[in-house]
Amino acid sequence: MSTVYRVAGAAAGVAALTIGLTACGGDSLEKSGGGDSSGKPGKGALVIGSASFAESKILAELYAGLLKDAGYSTSIKTVDTRELYEPALEKGQMDVVPEYAATLAEFLNQKKNGPNAAPVASSDVDDTVRALKKLAGPRGLKVLEPGKAVDQNAFAVSRKFAAKHDLKTLTDLGKSQQKVTLAAGDECPKRPFCKPGLEKRYGIDVAGIDPLDIGSVQAKQAVKDGKDEMVLTTTTDATLDQFGLVLLADDKKLQNADNVLPVVNAKSAGSRKIADTLNKLNAVLTTADLTELNKKVDAERLKPADVAADYLKDKGLVK
């Protein structure tokens, strides 16, 4: 799926380090559905873009279902990386894409101001979305309202370790004075949202880094087996239960606000009707909901289209 360290410039769903998540197959950008030979969709037809990880595909299907219920013809195009789908959205080859507030803000920030640009995202969702809108507008993009669902970096420990030391938050871990080895990838010691942030903001004693792929099976297994005490993953990781792991709450808001939100091409999909239609999901979809939807696809191997359709019906969002 996505990546962790939702800082700028990464592909697919998140940023500098990626964690493989796992439907709809992606057609090439040249084949926009419902249109003429130019590849542009016809009147009333919208192309929903998706990155190539499960969560993005689920969100794209949710958007497509809402828009179809509102009378639009929709198709979904899956593209591997943000470096590909964001320009396609600007050009109108796509009309709507599910995004993450802080990650996209930093992506556009670095696109405009270079790789060493001062960060514009923060743990404050309102400030982050304001910064995102300021960067997106000149590119012909309209940022819709952020939802309650958040997919951002998170840290998990085993249930046994949490119970033994009475841990529910990262603050609890810092106060416990327990040393931890963190399964997090070799960039963690340099990343402000990883080892430096854990030490500075929470007083956590990170004694070592186990350079396993972020949120990978191997990393979670290492914590389950007691080889490591903590793993870097994401808030919507649907496989934690399988490994007997629990998230520790980021109670001092170390991580940036990566709330899920729709981003649209302002010219082709900037209408109030489209915004109102997509915003209906914001009032309902939670982080827990999104985690459960991911579980149905990643663990139970259900199709994103079916999972999304069932959710929309269950919540009364479509007729």
C-alpha cells in the first residue's frame, strides 16, 4: 500500500518509505471510459483515479459508488505512483482521486519548491488542508473537505508487552523507561517522525533499529516473536490482530494529519454537486471503518468493489 513517513515525494499512497499493501485492474491513462477517441470522458462521465494499493482502490470504489448513485457515469483507472496520477489529475485525464492531506501537501510543496522545501504539513488538519489548498489551486486542483478517517504512521507493540507495562499510548511507553528495538527500516534514525521524534517528544529509549521493511510481515513477526519490541506501521494496518499486536496512541501528535480527502480536477469535477456527493462519506467513514475495509480485502481477499458497495449500502449512503 501506502507508505509510511508520509512526507513528501513518495509514490502510491504515502511517502518516503513504502509498505506493501495489497481491485480493480488499472487501464492505461490513454483509455478514459465513456468518452470519444480523444480519450476524454463524455458528459456526465468521471474517471476516478486510484493508486495501486488496496486502500486507495477501496476509496476509489467508494467515490465511484457515491457518484454513480448521484447520476454520473464512472470508471476507475489504477496507476502505480503519485508521480504519475497527480499530473494526470492536473491534465484532466482523471477527475477525482482519493488522497491524504499531509502527504499530498508535502508532495506538491516539494514539486513547487524543491526537495529541501520547508515542510508545510503538521499534525493540525485545518492548517495542513489550508496549506494543501494553497498549493493545489494554482495547479487546477480543488481539495474537498477532509474526513475523519486517517491513515498515518503508527507504532505497535505486542499485546503481551502492552499488558505487562500497562501501555496504551506512546507517552506510557516513554514513562515506562523500557528500552525498545524498533522494526522500522534503515531510514528511521534520520526521520523526524520516527526515532528522533519518539525520543524527543515521548522520551522513548530506542535502543536499536531492526532494518526490516516497514509494516512488513517480517517486521510484525519480529515483534510477535519478541525479537523486537515495537514496529512502525500505519493506523489502518488491517493485519495487526493476526500478529497479536496493538497500536499505541500518538497522544502528543507526532505524526502529520494524513486525513483522507478527495481531490478533483477543478474544471471537470469542481461542481458543488460532486463536492456534496463525495463529502457524504466524510461524515461516516472512520479510521476503524477503513481498517476493517482493508482487512476484508487484504486478509479475506474480497474485491474492493464489493467491499465498497456493501459499505455504502450498510451506511445508507446510496439507494
